[in-house]
Amino acid sequence: MDIMSESVTAHIYTIYILLAIMVFNFFMVTTIKDFVKLSKILRIMTPLYHMVNAMIIYTGAIVAAFTHDISPTVILMISTAIFVMVLEIKRYKKMRVIKTSDIKLQEQFYSYAKKIYIIEISVIIFAYIISKLL
């Protein structure tokens, strides 16, 4: 059972890492006013973001498969991971089409990205709290 506790620990730590990446990205969106600089940072962070989210999904699948547990909590976590992934893909797609001359779109992106990161952080925290309660 030692392997199982290590898998759960790895799963929890990757959730914390993803949450830290979300907070970092939110901080970058709120503090950096140069869109080109911001887009470079977010382009670097996006693959890391998705890799950590995939690690969460993978370790969660291992734990659920080992325990033969498909409870409402597991379904909530799977839907949360997919929801977060879709939101991040939408944010990235919106960011990558903005040109340096489109000042209005850049300003709209800042508020859009802030909303996306607030939603993502809230959803992760909500899923974590629900998983502890169930």
C-alpha cells in the first residue's frame, strides 16, 4: 500500500503545482502591461501548464484504477481537469491571434485572461474542498 500513498501524494503535489502556475499566470496578467512581453511569458507557461494538468489526470487515473473507485468525487475531478484544460486552450487561442497593433483586443484580453484564471483557480479550490467533504 506504500506505492498507493506515494501516488496520492504525487497527485496532491501536482495539484498544488498547477495551482501555483495558475496564480503565477494571474499575477503576470495583472502586473505586466506590455502585451508582447506577457504573451511571451504565457507562451512559455502554457506547455508547462498542460503537462502538469496531464500529470494530475494520469496520477488520478492510477489511483482510481488501483482502488477500483468511480465515485462522484472521481467524476468531479475528471470533469474539473477537462474544464480547466478547455479554458486554458480557449485563453491561448484568443491570445495567439492578437497582433501588436490591436490595442483594443489587447486590453480585452487582459480582462478576459483575469476572468479565466479566477475561474480556473476557483474551480480547482472548489473541487478540492468537495473532494475533502465527500
